[in-house]
Amino acid sequence: MALGRWGSLLQQLWLRLYSPPGGECPPNDLEVKAFSNYASSCFTRLFLSPQEDRAASNGESRLIMLQCFPQRMTWEHLRPSAPKVNWAKAIWFKGSVPKFAFTFWTANLDRLPVRARLVAWGMNIYPLCCLCNQATESRDHLLLHCEYSEQVWEESLRRLGHTRFVFHNWSALITWLSSASVSTPSKLKLIVCHATIYLLWRERNNRHFNSSTTTPTALSRQLDRSARDLLLARRYRKGWQRLLSSWFAHS
Ligand SMILES: [Zn+2]
């Protein structure tokens, strides 16, 4: 077979995947060729053992692999893709905190199980807001317009160097997050907004499930602590060096 080392690698792979335990059943040339075509469409290095991976990382084999299976093309081929959305950069960015980003992403899709949604699903529950007990608990009310949330946002925005203002709906928040600001680094805005949403949602759940409450002032202190820890841990990363001083600028 003219496949050289690559053919040898395929044979090893074939044996690993298809040979019965305790016996070896080498493929013939046709099978190697068919397997090669199959592997071209779905092969990834995840299938390799550490020894094979090291072997494939040397010289010719690595060159052949890079020519046949560029990682980017393989990834693009394997994953389902969809058109880019305008809010992606407001949620997924390098250095984000997974639990913050996930909660924000779920909120952005309006998939958080707020009481208004649970009632709409037919559940017989009390529909008013966990935080203020005055309005129906929808996403926008709970996370943006509630009296409790407004106090937390007021402090978060003050720390970002902004005077008090209210996001009239979720789209306004996303637009603000996506827009560049001269005075506030974009990454700091994202981190603080993600943390604010996460802490508000956690406070809501604490009240709903544990009957424990925290004041808006105490919640803002928790946010400050989270932001400090986060910025301190990332202070040597490219693009993060000045964020800690920006956060302290309005303390
Ligand atoms: Zn409320």
C-alpha cells in the first residue's frame, strides 16, 4: 500500500477498533483504503492512545496528519454550526467565568425557570417576584426592573463609572454590553454584568428554595469580592492588566 506510515497508523487503528479480543485480524488493502476514506471524514486524535499520539506527533506522521486532518477543519466538520448571532461576544469571551456565562446565556435565551414561565407551563405556584413580592416574576422584572435588582445594578454601574440608569429591556442590556465605551473596558463591563446577573439569580433561588435572604448592599459586596478575585487571578493575562485598577477607580 502506498500510504507509508499513514497506512501503518491506519492498520493499528483498525486493529484497535475492529479486532476481536485476543486475536488480530489485519485488514486487506481494500479495507485500508475504505477505512482511510472513512477516517478522512471523522478522524480525530481523540481515538489515539498516548503512545500513538506521541508517535503521530513526530516527523512525517505528524506532517501527514496535519495535511490530511487540520484541526480547524476537523472541528468545523464535526460540530453542528449555525449562523452567528449578534449577542455572542456579549456572552462568550476568553477569560469568562463558566458559571457566570452559562447563567447569562440561559437568561439571554429567556430559559431561566422564573415563576412566570412555570405558571405558563401550568404549574400551580405563587407567581409574584421572589425578591419584591410585588410584580409577576418574569426575566426582565427579576433581573432588571425589580426594586431589589435596581439597587444592585446601581452599585454595579457606579463601580463601572456610570451614573444611574435603567435598562428598559433585555435587548437594551445586550446593546449596551456590545457597544464600546471610552471610559470602561469592555471586558470589565462583561465580567461585572455577568456576575450581577448570576448573583441576582442565585439570590432568587436562595429565597425560593432556602428561604434565606441577602440585602442588596451585601450582594454588591459579594460582587465586589468576586470581581477582585477574578481580576487578581487574571492580572497577568494579555488585555487584563489594567482591569483591576479600573475596578478600584470607582470604589
Ligand atoms: Zn421584584
